[in-house]
Amino acid sequence: MEIDAAREVRTTCPYCGVGCGVLAKVAADGQVSVRGDPDHPANFGRLCSKGSALAETIDLDGRLLHPEIDGRRAGWDEALDRVASTFSQTIAEHGPDSVAFYVSGQLLTEDYYVANKLMKGFVGSANIDTNSRLCMASSVAGHRRAFGSDTVPGTYEDLELADLIVLVGSNLAWCHPVLYQRIAAAREKRPEMKIVLVDPRRTMTADIADMHLAIAPDGDVALFTGLLAYLGQHNALDRAYVTERTTGFGQALLAASTLDLAGVAEATGLSEDELGRFYSLFARTEKTVTVYSQGVNQSSSGTDKVNAIINCHLATGRIGKPGAGPFSVTGQPNAMGGREVGGMANMLAAHMEIENPAHRARVRRFWNAPALAEQPGLKAVDMFKAVADGRIKALWIMATNPVDSMPDADAVEAAIKACPFVVVSDVLASTDTVRHAHVRLPATAWGEKDGTVTNSERRISRQRAFLPAPGEARPDWWIVAEVARLMGFGQGFAHVTPAQIFAEHAALSAYENDGARDFDIGAYAGIEAEEYDALAPFQWPEKDGQAARSPSTRFFANGNFYTPDGKARFIPIRPVAETRTDEKFSLILNTGRVRDHWHTMTRTGKSPRLSQHIAEPFAEIHPADAQHFGIGDADIVRISSPRGEVLVRALVTSRQRQGSLFAPMHWTDQFAAKGRLDALTASLTDPVSGQPALKHVAVRIERFAAKAFGFAVMRQRPAPVAATYWAVAKCRGGWRVELAFADDDIDWAGFAAALFGASPDMLAYHDRDAGQHRIAAFDGERLAGALFVAPGPVAVSRGWAAEQLEETHAGQRERFRIVAGRAGAERPDAGATVCSCFSVGANQIAAAVAAGCTSVASIGETLKAGTNCGSCRAEIRAIIEARRVQAAE
């Protein structure tokens, strides 16, 4: 495509499931800028820190731009023929279940549809699963058990209309910041709104919570079954709704009553007083929304957790009504779109069921499919076990990085390495997964892709291209369709545009659908290219011949569920206590995300701004646990499980529950020496959904006895670093590296030269007795790199040091300042970055407080911090409160 410098393109953010609208503009000089789309009903112009930095992630550095076979460049014809012929031969020799696709919520719906159609309809196997299995499969299973369909009942508007919002296992402030800001804005208008946070950690989301329930890991089933029993005991039921619209209430209530309040308290780690206050608040508040995310889903009892929540809403009739309902928020931009096209191994397209013979027959007729799969395929964890034991002999991975993101990641990597034939379609040439591919296929990235995504409230939006496809990169749907054609299935894959795929997808949703299926977008079955190009965000269902519905479409207020009798099903659930710790592995590891990074950092790792806030892997540990294990703040620690180990920085904080650790899942071998967190997690899964239990892992922790610590900045990305611990991050002007060493008998000048290149102009300071070494290398008047070494965590301003890469240093005074590791008095240290959007540091905020700013709003007026995405507002408030405490003392 040609770049139109005068045109601003409406597209959709590629990060979380909020599905924010983005306006992308390409200037005359080719520079791209982004801003929130004020007309998009998901975000009304808001963007989080990640969305705001999208323009910093679209460069071609590290891109896979040409097909490769066995490490050599190849043409598309040769690469596609190798994929098609190998898959065909493998199927002929070993059967259709000997091959598999592992796909991603980063795919667009059109990509997903074509891949699912090829595997389930033409290969004849259901061995296609998605990384969405890792984040929302338990929600799908819970919805299907209760509603008869995978239907999200509510809308984002309900978050603003509710009188009570219960956030369960959801750090909304960091993981879905725009929804958090919508809630915060509604709370400011209606201060009587109540918010309860259910989370083992006191996350930044607790900043707006009236009540934080620091629940024990996997205590959610007991919490909500206890709530159901309380509702029954206190006559807080909607008996008419229960009688007319549901079945199975008696059995569910009986199961819930197996624990009394004392038993629930023991199972949840909460006091009876806390439970009583929460239960009473829920019982008396009609307009209640329960928002849940990965803390619920990523569990060996995730499906039961989902149904325990839904049971409480069904029992009170609080579903599908303005300001009321259970609400699953998804982690990826198109997890919902993948569900709609049947991208999971146990689903058919258009929300049909692979176990249902009538559904299979319908899809077979519509696709004219020669070999429709007859039974569910292998879910993600089982799929990679099948790769490991040789049942799967050809594997195609699309737009995801399982070597880092799958549980028991080292075993997954070993399986992929041993697989006879691995294809990876991706954007980057070097990821921990791509490096093991026999065939590498260059796919288009955000900004180059054209299609649709569906957000957490069932809203379908266009993702539009505003950049040309670089090199020989091609859309994922095109790649799959070409392979299908070469395998002899051309008649089913004649699409030449994503509009044609979307039209087929819409037609299938309406095919023989007399209202018995929830997903119906038949209004778009005949969509033409021009209409598709102009498609505005809409919320399904939109049936053929039906006027466009209100954006506040909801399900189930009056029943009409998708079960055979049209009634919702209560699911009897009994809490089961699980103890995974023992004397050797005595701590519980909880995994998750940080504010400014995304999945395995293939995108956010490109942005200097997004690495300012947190630049290295870390683990939160409670002060009492830190003292017990002899760990100090900023120490390097080794966390181990029976499967592997990682090295991360210790963050000692009382926000963490005692006996538990928290660590983020983003770091990979591309960014850290030993930071692949999922090397620790087990392949334990929920028995219904197949979703892994990533929030409850038995581990141990010990201080890594580093003999020396280091910090460095440099213009060029360093080659492999000769340090026991290292973590590299992009910064303005170059790169920054955190270091720790098992030995301090090192030639530091030689180490510095290897790190950032030898320089004819070097300054150095050495105090060997104190273990202090500081070295700066200059290329003309520019800083090539600087290294700071100390016997403990290095006390140097990271932000200031990184800034020196962009400045000139002609005089000795300026150069000696770098070696000294501090700016002059005229340039105060900004401190650790708090607001990534505007690069505002903690010291700047503290100074503003000292100068008279006493609120988050006044900090925003003075420094702009907290005025964009708002994700840092809780941290700003904490700095204000800390200064107040200091002043009072």
C-alpha cells in the first residue's frame, strides 16, 4: 500500500481484550503517531501506556522479512511447497492427528477462520489450539456449562452503571487500564459506588477499592460457594428468576453449604468479619458486576471458580441487566474472535460444538468439507506432550511464542527441538520459538494487517493497515490459504481479500441458525469490500435483516439461554483444598503481567518508554519472608521448582501476601540471562477447560551470592553478556543492562570493551579494595558506553545514565561526571520512572509534593503525570502519602 501522509487511519489496539480504538497518522516524513479514537465505544479516546507507545514498536529492527528454510533464505514458492508437501506426506503416512496448529489471540479473525477451516474441515483433525487456552479457556467452559453457549452477557457500560463492582483475580489498573479508568471516572461521579478487590496481592487496583480481600491462592471457589450459601440463608435470592429461568439450584445450594462460615474462612485465609462484610454488601446491592480475569481462569479449578461466580448471579437474577452480571475480561486483543471461529481444539466455528453431530453436519455442508473432524483435538498442554512423545510429527506455530509462555517451558522447548518438522509464522526473526523452526514464514504485523478483532464485550472492530508490508511479509490468512491450495484444497480457500473471509464467517454464523445459537452476525454475510473497509465497531448479535442493535446489547435478563430447555444451569460445586507446597518448596509462586510490558515483549521490548518503569525480571516477596530467607531489597534471587529455575531481582514489599511470591512472565532469553518464568510452572491443568494452573506453583527462593553487581548503558545492543545475571532493555539512545556476577576476579576494562566495543578514548576509575569500578568509553564526542560496578546493587541514576547516550561530551568535566555516575546540581535526578507516558520520575513527584502538590490531580497539573492512561495514579498517590508520613514524623 502507498502511505497517504494526509490520512489518519482508524484501527484497533493489538494489546489486551479491551479493544481500544486507535487513530494512526503517518506524517509526510514517514513518522507515525497514534492517539486514542474518541469515537470508539470501548475507550472514547483513552489509551494506556502500551497503546500510547505503539508508534515506538513498528520499526523493522529484528523483523523476519523473507521466508527461510533450514536457516537459509528461500522464496515463497519453495517455502510454501515445503510446508504443504511435508504436512501432506505426514498425514498420508501417519494420519491427520499426526499434525497440529498452535495459533494465537494475536491473529485477526480472518486469519483464525482460515486456519481453523483448514485443520478441522479439510485435514480432518481438531488438533488446532491457541494460546488463548492459557488465558480464558475456563471462562469458555464455565459459560458453556451454565448458559449452554460461550456468551458474555454484559457490556462495558455495566461497569459504569453498577453500584458494586467485585474484581476477582484482576489487576485491572495494570492489565486493562482503560477499563480501570472508566470505573474510576464513574466512581468520581457516583462516590457511593463500591469496589471490592479479591486478590492475594495488594495490587495497584486496590487504590480504588473500598475492600481488599487478600484471599489465599485458589480460595475463590470457597469464597463464592460460601456466598451462595449466605444468599440462601439470608433470603437474598430472586426466587422468581431461579424458578422460571434456571435448573439445578437445590443441588448447587446443597453443595455450597458443605462449608460453614468458619470453614470458608479457613479455606480462603480471610476472617469471618471480612467475609460477613463482603457477603452482606453483595446481598444488598442489586446492581452488581463481578469482573474476573486470569486470577480466576489460570487455575486447576478455574472452571469451577467461573461457575461459582455465575451461580451467585443466577441466584440473584443479576445477569444481563444494566449494571449487573458476571463479566470475563480477556487478556488478548482477539481471544473472543478466536472463540467465534472455533479456534480451540474442542470447538467448532460460529460457536457450534464439535461433540454435536448436528453441528458437525451443518458445518460440513456449509464448508463442503471433505473430512470434518469428528472429535475434539488436543488442547495446548496435551498438544505439546504429543509433540514430545512423537504422536505429532509436524507442527505449525502462528503468532505466538510457546517456548516462553507455555507451562513447563523447558519441556516444551525440548519437544519443539525434537519435532521432525516445525513451521513458525511470525513477525520477528529471533524469538525463543522461531530459532527452532525448520521453516520460518514472515507475517505482517500490526499496522500492516487488515481484518477484524472482537473485544471482551463482543464488539467487533476493524484493524486496518496504514503501513506497507515490509520485505516479503504476507498476511497470515494468505499464508494458510496458499498452503491449503497446495495441499489440494483450493476450492475451499479461494479468498483473495479479508473481506471475503469475513463475509463467509458471517454467513456461517447465520447458516441454519433459527435463534438456537448466540453468535449470529448474518447481517454481514453479503458484505462487499467497500462496506468492509468502512465497517464501524458493532456488538453482536446482528442478524440478517435486523436493524443494527443498540451498543448496550445484553443477554439473559429474561432467560432464553442456549441450553436444550432454554434455562440456565446451576453447577453444584464443592470446594476442594489443594496443598502444593512442602518442606523443600515452601512458597507459592503467582505469575502475571506488569503495567508496561506485554506477553513475551516481542512488541513492547522495542519501546524505550515502556522499559523505563520496570526494566528487568523481578519477584515480589513479603518482608517477613525476605528476612527469613536472608534476602535484601534489590538482591538477585534464585527461584526454583522441580522443573527449572530463574534468576530475578528481589522486590521486598508488604503488598505481597506472606508465604507467596509474585513474578511477571514477560522476560525471555532475548532479554535476560535466566528469566523465562514458565520454566518453573507445571503442566497441571483444569480437568474441564484444559487451562494451566499458572497462579499456584510451589517453589523455593534463595539469595544468589553475587560477588559483584553492575549496570551499563551503551549505544549498541550488547552481544551475549558474560555475566551470571543480566537483563537488557531498550532506552533512549541505546540499551541498558543490569548485571550480577558470581565472581569478582574480572578484568573490568576487558569486560567493558566486550560489552560495548573497544574505544580509543576511555576513562576509568578503580577502587579494588572497595570493589568499585567505573568505566566510560567515547566515540568522538558521543558516549559509546558506560559501566558501573559495585559489591552491592549499583546506586546510580538509571535514567540519567541513559540520557548521556544522546548528549555530546566534549569536555573532561562532563566526561568525569559520567564516571562519577551523577549529574551536577543543576540537573537533579528524576528518579525511577513512575509515569511512562510522560517520563516522570519518583524524585520529580516527591519534589512537587514538597513544593505544595497534595493530590494526584495537582501532580497532574504540575507534571502531567497520571493524566494520560492513569495507570500510574496509584503509585503517585503512594508517593504523596509517603511524603505526608515523613512530614508528620
